[in-house]
Amino acid sequence: MKTTRILVLGLTAAAALALPSLTRAAISIGVENSPHDFSTNSTYTTWNTRHGVCSPCHAAHNTDPAQVAPLWTHATTTGPFTMYSSPTLKATMPGTPEGVALACLSCHDGTLGINASISGVTGTNGPQYIAASAKIGPDLHVVHPLSFVYDAALATTDGGLENPTTYKIGDTKTLLTVNTAPVPSSWDGTSLTGKTIDAALLDSNHKVQCTSCHDPHKIIGSAPSSGILVKISGNDVNGRGSLICRTCHIK
């Protein structure tokens, strides 16, 4: 599901993760037991009294008509946000996060409680805000830029990005002097290997979002073995850097 994912774009954290060594059968796949499982922990069941796994964020009926995420029933943040800026940034940045990034930020910017639904705060103890360690906004000028279009034109203009329509995850870095593929050909740590950046990591509008790097449902790529839900975790075969970073960046 390309347009569904969580914020915490701490790409540098991915560099500290080891290559997945467990088989999928041995890993808890899905929301249950993940950081987004609010169904059993007593911290959350004071408001999630029905112990729903999906219902804190989604519902089958009476959902947000804006649908920033499929069947979205959580309240949606309005910011205001301070967006990323840099003199070296070649992408055209929007004035505010868009699409699924708003769904992620609806908890992770700290302005709304994780128990805030479109019909009001759930529970009797008032808003329950995200832990400070997981808060990532509304000041976004120090996190990876998001909600911008990443296409072949941007790759050409930037000069340091792979063409997202032709570069496939696991391909060799042909524009580098040392061009060993960042993902070993024998590695099956990600179900995304062999797919283009555009198909695997960008949303339907070809934009970089929180979900470009993270899978909130812990099922895509190597997310099942990643504590921070990173789709492609670990370092490259020669330890030269984070796989998720080096997938798009020519480094």
C-alpha cells in the first residue's frame, strides 16, 4: 500500500540497524505487537476500551471525507508547520505537508492526541499525546523533506539522486566509482528488491512521504524486523551507509 505510512523519517537511525537475519516466519508481521498496536497496553486501553487494532486510525464507516489515508477516522492535524528548506535543495517544496504525511503527523507532530478521532477525543482522561521521543513536528525544518515530487526531472536537476523511474532497489550504483550494489543479490531482506523507487517508495502522485521510508503496518520490505518500521533497514554490503538512504541518494 504505497500511500499508507508513519512519520519518524530519522533516516540516520537506519544506519545503526543490522541486516535482517530472521526469517519472516519468525518475525511478528503486521500491526499487532508493533509500535502502532494500541490494543493491549494499559497505557492505551484507558481510551481504546474495545482493544481495537485498526480502529484508533481507521473505520469502515463515517470516516474523514478528505481521506488523507484510506478510511481515515483519526482527527487530522492542521499545523501550522515549518517546512524543510536548504540552499542545496532542488525540489519544489509545498507550503505544508500533504496526503498521507498529514495522517502520520496527526499523532507525530504532538498537536493532537493519539486518541483524537474525527468525532472528538476518545476516553475520559482527555487527550493522550505521543511520547516526546516520537514527536517530530510541527517544526519540520530539521527532518527529511517530504510531500515533494521526486521524478526524473528532479533527479537530473539535483545530480545526486537516482532516477526514480528507472533505478531499481538493489541495482548497482553506476554513477559512483565504487558501484557495488547496495543490496547484495542474495539478500532477501526486503520484498521491494527489483522494484523502481517510484513504484516501491513514492505515493500515487510520485511524492516522497513518510511512507517512502516507513511502513506503519509493519509488513512492507524489511519493516517486520525494524523497530522503527523502516522499509529497507541495515547498511550496504560493504558497510558504507544506510540502505534506505543510498537507495535514492548517489552517495
